[in-house]
Amino acid sequence: MTPADLVVTPCGVRFAGRLFPCSIGRGGIVAARAKREGDGGTPTGVHRIVGMLYRPDRIAPPQAWAVPIGPVDLWSDDPKDIDYNLMVRAPHAFSHEKLRRADPLYDLVLVTDWNWPQAVPGRGSAIFLHQWRRPGYPTAGCVAFDPSDLRWIAGRIAPATRLIVR
């Protein structure tokens, strides 16, 4: 571990000498080998941050390498889809999640390399770092933060920053 890593602890996420409160998946922390699509678990392991997405109509880009989320941007969560666990565009015939949401949950998203880029069908998709609904409210497996904490973190990470979940 290095100070540049985001480390999930029982008290929150440690990063850059600070501790940030967070929410994890409703299924708790699960062993990576047991992770399945829809289980609500946050998988153990070392996950690289491989992307940053943001809503350009709501916030400024937190980093030069951040990619804007457009009205037709989706994330495939259907194990039968050849594009499973990848960003896709509407219209999309398979099950997916809208990235451009009415609520602010995905105004800023840090994308991890969980089951990516060569996804194993059913192993779970989209472990993101994003804004929480409210403190302590569980996610579907992602790690969620207070919006101001997420923006602070996003402004200081690099493309290969790691999320470590033990």
C-alpha cells in the first residue's frame, strides 16, 4: 500500500492522509472469488481506477482525463451481452444502467477495473466510486462518498490509483 491508494477500512476510506466516511454494498464485503452479478457485495482485492466520468451539465471536469457522460451513455450489466461490464450507448437491447441519471448519484464516477476489460459473465459489473444517497445507505456493490469528499478525492487521483478492499 502507498499513500496514493484508497483503502477501505471498517471506519471509512483512507486516502492521502485522510479518512473519508463511505458506504459499501448492501451485501457487505465479499471475497472476490464469490462475487456475482446482483449480489450487492463489494469485492475484496486491489482494483485500479481506470476511468473518471462526470456530468458536464452539472459539474466541471475534476481532471483533464475525465470523460463527460452524455444523454445516451449506459453501462451494460447483462451477463448475456457481448458488451457486459462496458460503457455502451442507447439504444441498447440488453439490461443496462443509465449513467446520466435524474438524481446526482453519478454526477461524478470513478471506474474501477473490477471484472474489466475482459469480463467474466455473471462475475459482477461496475464497481464504481460515486456519490452516496445519504450517509450509511448501502450501494449495489460500489463505494459511495459524500459529494464534496468524492470531488476532493477525484481531484487528487491518477489513472492508476488503486482501491484496496480487504
